[in-house]
Amino acid sequence: MGRKMFDLCGRDERLRFSPYCWRVKYALAHKGLDCEFVPWKFTDKEAIAFSDQTKVPVFVDGDQTVVDSYEIFRYLDRVYPDKPLLGGETAEARARFFKFYAERSLAPGVMRTILMDVFNAVHPDDRDYFRTTREKAFGRTLEEMHSPSQGLSMLDKALEPMRGRLEESPFLEGDEAGASDYLVVGAFMWARVTSAADLISNADPVYAWFQRMLDLHGGVGRNATRIVDIDGGYAN
């Protein structure tokens, strides 16, 4: 039985926008592992009920099922040790820092910048679910949370540590990309796929890094279908 991953899709099955799924796609490409990416919607809970939880990515490798992007990284290193992602204890500690940095520092600014774009990219069957669950978590409406000016300001401040690192090396991991880069790039792919918003200036070292990440592994990121590629653009 081959490898497959349940992968969040939008109103067109080609739109794959989960930042956590994008982490795993880069990790698989790093390892040179083939995988079938199965389109999945927020409301398709029954399709992944076998995983005993309700979120993607869900990675299936033969009779093994692994959930959570970081745990999938660990699984891939354990089962496919060539081209390690996390490496030794010190390297894994660094990767865990970037995991939390992406989720707690970068994602909030990105989210406030692109939230309504994401909503427009979501499959129509999922929109009530998306609105209800997110508004409950935010304590306000999607429209109130969507604030590109505030989001970009938040993101600009959060990117300072990345800028410092990328002024001295092409990737967060050094001369070659690794787990830290893949854990962070998911947030940028989330925005690239769902939105036409410019998150960063093309003079920013983070912009140059993202361009390198898009071209990495045969253009796994650059070749992804975007909302701007779909007929109708942002139309509901």
C-alpha cells in the first residue's frame, strides 16, 4: 500500500491551502518520497475518522497513520532515515523553536491579512463551518478580524528574527533548506495559495528566501495552483 495524505482543499480541488499540510509536502519532497494527496474538506470528518481526530494532515503509510505535521516529520526521519529532517537532539530543539515561531508569531499577522481571502477560497460546503468555528475562537466576526493593515504591521515585526538569520545565510537551516524552513514556509504558502496580497517587499531578505523555497524540490511550491489561477478569481 502506497503513501497518502489527506490534504485540505478549497472551492476548487486544486486549491490546497493548509499551512500544516504544506509543511509535510516540503518534508516529503526533501526526502524524495512519493505520496498521493487526497483532497479533503473541513466537513469531511468521516473520511478521517479512522485517525481518531478531526484535522489534517493525516498521513497514511501502509498500516501506519500519523497525524500532526511535526509528528509526521519525526515519523519520516524514523522510517526513512536518509536525508534527515530533524537530525540530532540539538537540531530538533531548533526545529521546535521554528514550529512555535511560525504558529505563534507569524501566523497571527498572516491570518489578519488574508482571512477573508481564505474564506472566499474555502469550499462552499465548508463556509458555515469555517465561519462558525473561527468566529467562536476569535470572539468576533471574520470581517472584524480581517484587518490587512494591522496584519501586515504585526507580520513586519514578527519577521525581524528571520531577516537577521537570512542576511547571513540563504536558508534558516544554513546553506541548504531543512526542517526549520519547511515549518515556516507553510504560513507563506497559506497566503500564496489563497490570496493576492503582498506580504513582504521584494527588497526584503525574507522575500528572497521565499522565492528560493518556491523553486526548491522541482518547484513544489511555485507550481501549486493559486486562487488567482482559478476562473472567477475571488468571486463566491
